[in-house]
Amino acid sequence: MLKYVVLFNEFESLIQNGRLKAGFKLPSIRQLSDQHQCSKSTVLKALQELEKRHLIYAVPKSGYYVVQKEFDGKSEPTTEIDFVTSAPAWHQFPYHDFQHCINKAIDTYQQELFIYGTPKGLPSLIKVIQKQLEQYQVFAKEEQIFITSGVQQALSLLTFIPFPNERTHILVEQPSYHLFVEQLRAYKISVLGIQRTAEGIDLGELERIFSDQEIKFFYTMPRFHNPLGTSYSKKEREEILKLAVKYGVYIVEDDYLADFEENMKVDPIFSEDTHNMVIYLKSFSKIMFPGLRIGVAVLPKPLADSFQLYKRTADIDSSMISQAALEIYIKSGMFERHRNKVRMSYLLRANLLYDALEKYSAPGFYRPASICMNAHIVLPHRLNSTHLINNLQNQQVLVETMGQNYLDGFHQEKILKLNVSNTNIQKLDQGIALIFKEMFNKQNYYL
């Protein structure tokens, strides 16, 4: 056996059995060469192999260090039972893997990183994204695909660019994504709302709005709605598209949790669109990390030129380093492995959440066929939600209502939203039990 392989196997064993802890600094190349009576080049080759396997990482002018252990799906211990935080837990992401991709991206795309002029996105990433989108039944040409600085930027651009239907009103589900609601409010955009519940939306009301109002586009989350956590049925998706085509209304489909879908037979509305009326948005924030700031927009050809013009004036380019690193991360197979791990972790959390809701809620609780880490509880009208939230907070249970998810002036249902992205899974059942206990506490009700 070659000497560098012997060295590699020795260090791999020491790291995997825990004798070399995360963060441990390895001896210098010279010291290792003396200890093992071999050349420095042999030691360096062994270290490079360990680095390729993501067991160690190099710090310039410092040395080699053992990486953190891989994600095991468990949250860090905490006294709080957090049903509020929606960002993915930092410890779930193998950041050293991505750090290698960033370093590789800088080595590979040295010249491109110093050039302006790719407002659509890094061309090589667009090719990779095009192929990846096909897994979600989103088939598009490269010229239809744009890389944006997160989905939030895509929504902002779509709000302001002129559409072929020459309309200005925007329709959103109520409740809806709070940052888009906030954006519409900040810019005083003409916006209407339509109620969405666990049962879906009133298609008759949707048709009335489409026919009576000058709707530019309808912003919807058919899959795993934020914040309700529910999904439209296949029939509902088909009917929404049919009405949009009939009345010339564009659909902006936010598929932000596509990577967490367990049922591969559930297709987006975009997959059924034959009239170029659907704009498809996908985020990497939940499956990766929010700081990546990369989103994907797939547009009908008539909108592509306007979108590109407005994007170029907004930020010239989305982060080239992030794009290049993401391309390498996907092409290497790391993304798929990470996605599978995180999907299983969140599916575990979702099942624990819905098991607890079934256990403590009233008879007749409806469990959706497809579940995610979001859910909601409709509160009794006479319940004082402020008292409820404060009493739960005193017991280390963090919850909130959906006030920020509603448009000003739209009737707000009294709903508690739940997100288990960062919930301590050992305390999840206890947290749901405490929520229902306080819901049945007469002291939390108005007289």
C-alpha cells in the first residue's frame, strides 16, 4: 500500500472515531514528515485527500484543522420551544462543504468574477438550474431562466415591470408571505386580497375578482403555503390556471418549498401552462441558507426582456461568487445529498408536529396528505390571543399570530402559526400540549 494511503487511512480513522476532535489543529507538514519518516510531498498528498473528503480544511499560514461533524438532524439543546423561527437551523448545513465550493469557484472563475454584465445570471449555472428544474416538471429554455438575488428581488421586479395585459392591480392570498405584503404596503401598490384557508380558496370569488378588477398578476403559493402550511389539490391548481387564462391574469407561482415535497407526483401550476401565463419562482434559502441570496425566476418569453432590463438597473449582477459556488455544489452531487438529508429531517419534524396536533386538538382534525414544517391553529373568536402568547412565553413556548401576513384593512382571522424548523424535537410534543392547555384556559378569554 502506498505510504500516503496509509497516512490517509490512519487520520481518517482517528477523525471518525472521535480521537481527533472538531477544530483540532494537525501537526505541521514537517512534523508529520518526521513522525512518519516519509517525504513532505507524501504527507501533503495525504492531507489533500483528507481535504477532498471534507475531513479537514486548510487555513492559510496556519495549518490544517479537523472539520465539524456532519449534520445529524438534531437541534442544539435549548430551554425554549420555538414555533416562530422559520430560517433553517445553521447546524444543519455542511458549511465546510460549501466553503470548498467557494474556494473552487474563485479558482475556476477568476476572470468572470471581475466582469460585470451577466444580469440573467452566470450562464453555466443557468444550464445546471435548467436541468435541475426538470426534476420539478418545470421545463424551460435558458433564455427564460433568471438568477435573482433571492425570490424577494424577483417579486419586487415583477411588481414594477409592465406586463403585456397592461394592468396594475395585484391579487394576493390572505394570509400571505409577510415580506411581500410589507413590500406592497411600503410602495403603496394597488393590491387586493382573497381569503385562503385550510380548505383552499373560493374559486367563485376568484373568478369574480378576475372578471371585475384589472388584475396584473395573482401571487400564490400552491405548495406548502406560507404561513398556513397547506397545499392546493390538483383540481384547484387546474381551475386557478383555467380562470387565469380566461381572464388574461398572470400567475406568479412561488414554489419556495419544492425541495421538501415527498410526493413526486405533485406538479406545479407551471407544468400545465400552455398559454405563457405562469411565472415560476424557486428559492434556495430554505434548503441551503438565507445568506446565499439566490433565487430562480422562470418567465414567459414576452416578459423576459423587461425583467432583464429592470434587473440590470436594480443590481447589475446577483452575487457571482454565490452563483459559481452553487453551480459547483450542485454539479458535484453535494446538493442532492444535502437535500435528501434535510428533507428527511424536516419530514420527521413535520410528522411529529402533526402527530401532536392530532393528539391534542378537537375530534375531526384534518391531516393533509402532504405536510411540511408549517402548520396553523384557528383560534376561538373570544380568545385573547395576546394573553395566550404572553402566557406561553412565560412557559418558554414561542408562538405568534398572523397579523403581519395580512393586508391593511383585510379581515384577519385569529390564527396561530406554527413552524418547527428550529424547534427542539424532544420538546415539540410538550410545546403543542401547552398551547392547547392555554387555549382551554378560561382566563385567556374575553368576558
